[in-house]
Amino acid sequence: MKPVPFFDLKEQNRQLRDEFDAAFRRVTENADFILGGEVEKFEENFARFVGTRFAVGVNSGLDALSLALRALNIGPGDEVIVPANSFIATALGVTSVGATPVFVDAEPGTLLIDLKSIECAITKRTKAIIPVHLYGQPVPMKPLMSLCRRKSLFLVEDACQAHGASIGKKRCGSFGDLGAFSFYPGKNLGAFGDGGLITTNDRSYYQKLRLLRNYGSVVKYEHTVAGFNTRLDALQAAILNVKLPHLEVWNEKRRALAARYDSLLGKFPGIRLVEQLKAQMSVHHLYVIRSDRRDALKDFLSQNGVGTSIHYPVPIHRQGAYRGLKKRSLKLLVSEKEAKRVLSLPMYPEMSLEDVDVVCSAIGDFMESR
Ligand SMILES: *Cc1c(COP(=O)(O)O)cnc(C)c1O
């Protein structure tokens, strides 16, 4: 059988090679490497795409989260609610500003942060909630936004897996006070290295973020706050300006692939899919299934030329990085159970529907063989 890698960018890069070459030439000819025109253009383009007034490019998704919390003056003594089932960066954003992450369990159907558990986790110290639009599926934002309003909490969206995902006509990154994006190469919109961005409709956050990312300075050598060096590179912005116009088509392809997976895998009693909510338009950053025999299935697929991955094998609160963290006795049973069952199947826009058939027939062989 034809091998199907878990992820592969080479075909996409081939298709866009001339545009990338032109972008690279533009940057080298202008010799404008830090901030400047390409970055401004991308910030404008991406803000328009998401539907916010402002966007600020930074050098990673982690820094986007961390600076978003700094813009809100969140720091030591404050608590921020995060899902236990996410990439560790969601929590690292919180600890990087000295605040305490409070982990909340996943909803068993969607594996998104569980809204009911969020309410139980709120204390007098809680300052913000960071919902993660996990695997590309938007967290239901309406109830979360009204909860935040009722309890006077900030809402920072971790949209690092959700470029273009939407609820109705509104895109992820435009619901909260701030939205954090990553352009790590493997994301739905990826750079040729690290990159990130923060979206907001609030001019004062926007101005503060521009200071924070650039040594606390807008006018050169005048530093009004103690800032950081975390800027989106002009070269990465130029690459992202080439790629952004293709994002919707790529997301559409991912949806077609996901629909094919759904229809072929739905018939296996041993496989549980991640539920998709009706009003939510996922961009299928990852296609995740669940199986009690996950590890054996992963090995079998690997032997049959199908690449897979696990998102995530260890819930954040179980990571060594947070061993010393005092945890409140919230139960995180779903996150712990599902970490042993989730398996991410191949998913990228240049994959074909026939590749999905190959993956699913290999899964079928595994199911029949024992
Ligand atoms: C990728 C990712 C991040 C971090 O992005 P980097 O650019 O790698 O720092 C944060 N949160 C989630 C959910 C992610 O998937």
C-alpha cells in the first residue's frame, strides 16, 4: 500500500515555490528584516481575516499567550483557568507571567474544555479563562462570554489550532478580549519557522502589545515599559502573506477529508470519533479518534505505512513541568482517560481522499485481525 505520512508540507511548498521566491527576493531587496512593511501588511491582512480591528505579530504562539496576559496585567497571585487537555503552551503562557494555571477537565464528546467544570474552578483569584479551540473546533463561546461578563473575567482565546474556524459568521480570535495564534510550520497557517500573533478589538491592548514585543519601545531608544524581544520576523511575515490567501481553500480541503474519515470510520464500534458541534465550523487542524487499543493500533498503522501522532499523551497537569504546582482537588478524569485513547490520523490539505481510504482500510484490517 502507498504510505500516508502523518503530515507533509513538501507538496504545498512546491506549489507555491515561485511566490515564495518572489517574497524572499522582496525582503532581501528591501533589507527590511525587523518589523516594517511585510509585518504591517500581514497584521492588517490577518486582522481582516479574523475580523478584529488589530493584530500584533510576535515570535510564537506561546509568546502570543504570554503577552496577551501581560497586556491584561495578569501576574503573581492571579489564577487563570486552562484546559488540562491541550498543548503545554496554553499553561506555560500563564506560568510565564507568574500566574497560576487552574486546570479544568474536557467534555467527553468534543474533548474541548468543559463549561460546567469552569464554573466550579472560579475563585476570588481567578482573572481570566483561556479556552482552546482544540483540534480546530471552536469552543462554544456564547455561554463562556456570558460567564466571563457575569464574573468579570477576561477571556483570552487560544486559537493556535483554529485559523479560520468560526461560529456563525464570527471567527475564532474575535470573541475574547484577546486571541492568540501560532504560525508554527505544522499549523493550518504556518511560517518557515516560529511565528505568532495576537488579535484584539481594543486599542489600548493593541498599543501595549506593540510596546511589549519590541523592548517596550515604539520610538527607537525610548523605552516606556520593560518589554521583551518577541517580534514576528519580516521574512516570516512575507511567507505568511503568500500563504494567507490560500488558507480558506486549504481549510475546505481539510473539511472534505474529515467528512470522508467520519463516513468511513463511523461504522467501527471500536472507534469513537471526536464529536463536532452543529453551530461550530471546525478547520480540522487534527483529525482525532479514540480507541481502547490505541497503542496497538498506532503500531499496526505504522507497520502499514500510515503515520499517526498523539495529541496529547500526557495531560498538562501530569507533566513534570507542573509537578510542584499546588493543584486544587478538581477531578480531571476525562483528560486522564482520553490521553490513553486518542490517536491523530493523517490530516493536511495536500492529502487525497484516496489517502483517507488507505488509512481507513488499514484501520479496518486492524479491527478485523483481533
Ligand atoms: C501550537 C500551540 C501553541 C503554541 O504555539 P508555538 O508557536 O509553538 O509557541 C499554543 N497552544 C496550542 C493549543 C497550540 O497548538
